[in-house]
Amino acid sequence: MTDAYDYVPACLASQVPPLYATESLADPTVWLKLFTPDSNWTWYLTEYDPEEQLAFGLVVGPGTELGYFSLAEMKDSRGPLGSRIERDLHFQPQPLSQVQAKHP
């Protein structure tokens, strides 16, 4: 069974590069998408440290920027209507440039 609240399942964790591994790449791969169903926040993960539960990637909210985010903190976060942050189970890995094109 696939769980939308398992942010980085083992099948993906083994593929996602560690933090700082893609900083020299012009167009790294986005491995997964997290979102709040009841707000406009979305996180696209490109790097991940499983020990610290810290990720790097594109963060889309009121603005759009590359940055770090804590998955441990996100597990306890709720949107304005009380919804938990979920992983998009249908998201397919793709180049960061494709994701950025959707969020100018």
C-alpha cells in the first residue's frame, strides 16, 4: 500500500541524492512533490538527508524559491483547514526546469 504521508518512501530514498550532491548540476531531477491540499504550498524535492530529515528543492507558496525544508516539521504541520501535507502519489520524477516552467 502506498501512503501519501510517507514523504520519502524507501523506494525513492535510495534514489534521491544527498544534500549538496546536485549543486553543480544545471538541471537536477525533482524526485517527489509534497503539497497541502487546503492551501497553495508545494515542495519539490531534489536532495535529501534521511538522518536529519532535511530536504532541498523548489518551494512554491506566495513566492517561488529554491531552499531547504524540514520533513520532520512538515509532518506536524497542518493547512488552514487542518489538512496534513501529502506526497503526490502520481508525480513522476522530472527535470527541475520542467517544474519551474509550471511555476513562473
